[in-house]
Amino acid sequence: MNDAFLMGMLHRLANRNEQLQALPDIEAMLQPLPIRLVPVDAALSYEAGMLRPLTLPGGLSLGDRYCLALAKREGVPASTAERRWPAVATAADVTVDLIR
């Protein structure tokens, strides 16, 4: 990842819970990065919910839908290593950048 990518990184607070369960030391790793934490609000929850019919066949999770909804709301690409996202994202009118 380059500096420009990191400077524009948004991070949902809901995702922090998932990360802490998988990697307890992740807080120390993420702390120095220029990441803007975005609270999950009613509007974002609504958008994520509206993506369910589009994302369910692709096996995307609620967290995945929140990420796509946030990218759509902010007008930025969603970055992921999940290869199944691009097809779903196109239908949801979201740009996806595969990071590997």
C-alpha cells in the first residue's frame, strides 16, 4: 500500500470488533496509520441493508456490505483482497480495488 492509499483510508468502527477478535494486537498496528474511523449510523446501516439482495448470492457478509455502502457514500473505491467483490460491486454501483 502506498501513502496516498493510506491517507484516504476510511475504517468502519463496526469492523474494529471483527479485527480485534482475529488479531488482538491489531490496535497497536493500526494506531499510527492515518485512518479516519467512521461510526456506523442509521443511513449507513440502511444502505448496507439495501445491498443485501445484491450481495447474498456472492456470499458477502454484513461487514462486507457496510464496507461497500461506506465506499459508495464517500465516493471512493472499496479496497479488498476478496476476489468475489468486483462482480457484486458493479451491480451496487461501487468501484472495487483488489489489493492482491
